[in-house]
Amino acid sequence: MNISGNTVLITGGGTGIGLACAQLFLENGNEVLICGRRKSKLLAAQKRFPRLHIKVCDITKEADRKKLLSWINSNFKRMNILVNNAGIQKMIDFQKRGPALKSKESEITTNFEAPVHLCALFIPHLMKQKEAAIINISSGLGFIPFAAVPVYSATKAAIHSFSLSLRHQLKDTPVKVFEVIPPIVDTELDKGARETRGQADRGIPPLDVAKATLEAMKKNDYEVAIGMAENLRRGAREKPEQIFQFINT
């Protein structure tokens, strides 16, 4: 697939992997649109990269998703790549009474439901393009879960399964479906939980994920696991219990 001359929409594009992808897409001659809930982060991203187009949008809300599509249809009819990147991660202990599953930031809604709804909403638009793609950002934890973040791990497993089915359904259309599987990445995803549990490894730079994403697109490598995430993907097939015990000890 061409990695230049596209119009790219990235959810959660104001920080982390999303912003790194935005940077590389811009550098490769693409028009880039980013959306997110926090206007301050979007403005800061636009200050760094003035060619970015920004849109405040809470993808967990149906009305916001519809407004996002309307914005695209009115201003960026050539938009042909959707990057489902927005996500959150929480430590949840089910031994505690009433674990905090209901909050303003739901992992299930943000990490899984919203990308599914966005795909349903945008696929008719993408089908009109000569060449198009959906890029789902999953995680190595979707293959071997980390028990401290059980819901996050489960949502990423769901994204992997969804990507497989979506790729099959769209195989005879202009829309290609990519799944990018990062390891631990040095972002604000877990909102300080790594420090809480004494985890020294901050992970790889977000730009490494962005580079792997564009390289996968160029090669039509529809499922790309990056770094240690490849060990989890392979381990899920070869020795899942051993790897599970290793990362959860």
C-alpha cells in the first residue's frame, strides 16, 4: 500500500503512539487529521506540527462519532485511512469489593466498542476510495494477558479477533485491515500505574511503533508484532501457560 498521498484520521492522536504516527505520516507526504477528547493536547500537537488538522471528539459517544464523520465528509472527502489508536489502561483487582469498572473512562467502551462503531460508521466512506485501510492498534497483552490489567488485556484480545474477521469480510474490497501489535510503549497510557507497581521498564519510544506501522503498510504485512510483542504472539501458540506465568510472576 502507498504510504504517501493519503488522508489519514488518527484517534487519540494528540499524544503517544497516535502523535508519533501523525508525525511520520506527515513526513511521508500525507494529509493528517487527529482527534481526541482533550483540546489542550490537540492544540499542543498542532503547535508542534502546524499542518495537522485537529478535532475535539469523544469517540465513546455516538453523537461525537457522527459529528466526526460529518466533519470528514464536509472537509476531507479523500480520507482513506482510519487509525484506531485511542485507548486507556487500568489496574483492576477483582478481589476488591466493587472494582472500578464504571467510570467516565471505560476500557471496554474506549478500547473495543468505540473502534467497532467507528469501523461500522466509516467503512461505507472508505469503500468509495481507490485504496483504503483500517489500522487497529492492539497489544501483545491481547495474546498473553497481564493479570494486573485484566480488562485492558481482554479488550486487546477482542481487537485482535475483530481485526481477523474484518480483514476476511473486506478482502475483496479496496479496504485493507492492518493490526499493529506493540509491546510496552513509553506513553501516558497507564496514567502512572507502572510506577505504582514498581515497573522500571518504560518501554520502547512511540516513534518505533509508528515506523513499524508505516513499514507494515508498505509491505502489506497485515499483522505486525513489534519487539517483545512478537514473543507474546508466538508464545500464545507454542507455550501459553509458561509465558503467562512468566509475565505474571
